[in-house]
Amino acid sequence: MDNQEDEQPTQKEEAKDKVLQDDIINLLKQQLNDKEKQISFLENQMNVKDVQINKLNETLDNQQKLLHNQQALALESNDRIKALEVKLKENDKRQDKDGKDQLYVETETQRSDMKENKVDDFYKDLREDTPKGFFSKFFKR
């Protein structure tokens, strides 16, 4: 019987085993709770990162739209500048032509005035023609 008693656990050993099993179960439950908390934290962190990614995508979209608008405005302003340059060149050509025409008119007017003055001077000389001496005619006095 001593052998049978040795083979069968005593109540103290069974109680120890029960307490040990309960401790292991409690420890495993605690680890499970800790892992659930960690998973919850990581899920929250992932949600925050998703929100950040969405905001970054929106910002990127807005910047791309702004860049597109800026490029469109730059092209439009370049077209306007070219149109203004063409108008300016046309105005310059017109002014040059008008200036040349004006110069031609002024030159012709001056020539005709000079011819008229010469004719007037000739007739004036004829009217004032008084007998002059040789030296007066020679020196035109």
C-alpha cells in the first residue's frame, strides 16, 4: 500500500497543481488581455495613419490642381504678352511709316517754301532794282 500511496498524488499535491494551473490560466488571460490592448492600440494607430494618408493625398491633389492652374495662367499670360508685342510692333511700324510720311510732307513743304522764298526774293530784287554800281552788284549790297 505504500506503493499505491506513492503513486497516487496526495491532496496537498493536487491542491498545489490546481493552484499552479489557476496561476497559469490567470497569466495566460493577462497575456491575452495585453495582446488585445496592443492590437487595439495598433488598430487606432493604423486608423490615424490612414487619416494622415488621406489628408496627404488631398493636399497632393490640391497642389497638382494649383500647379495645373499656374501653368495654364503662365501660358495664357505668355500668349497675351506675345499679342501685346505684336500690337506694339505694329504700332511702331505705323509710327515709323507715319513719321516717314510726316518727314516727307515736312520736307516737301520746306522745299516748296524755299522755292517760294527764292521766287519772292527774285521778284523783290527786281522791284528794288535800282541802278547800282559795279561793286554793289558784285558784293550784293
